[in-house]
Amino acid sequence: MNTFMTAKQLGSKLNYTPRHINDYLKDRVFFEGEHYVRIPGSRRILYIWENIMRDLTDTGSAAIPMANGGVCNG
């Protein structure tokens, strides 16, 4: 079961402001369908805590993420 949270709730866990999450991290670091969902008929966005933590704590790879979505194995 997934835990859905607002930008304000996520910000308190990650020490970011809700505005930074919605303006910068959304669509650059967090992707729709994987890290967040939009509520149908609303502008509201809910973030998926388990998916965010899975990607933030992934230490199994030494690859460096690139801006185009690829990785550098450096």
C-alpha cells in the first residue's frame, strides 16, 4: 500500500519548502505516475512516499544520473 502525501507533508520529511518541491523537483526529479499523481478533476498533486524513498536511497548503483535521463558509469 502506498502512502500519499501533499507537498507540505513531503517537505516536512525532506526539509524542503512545498514551493521548491512543486516548482523545482516536480518533473525534474519526481516524475508523474512514478513519484506523484494528479487527482482527477483537480489541480491537486499527491506524492508517493515509498517510491520517492526507494529512489532517494538507492545505493546499489554507482552510476551518476544525467539530465537527459541516462546514467554515467564514470
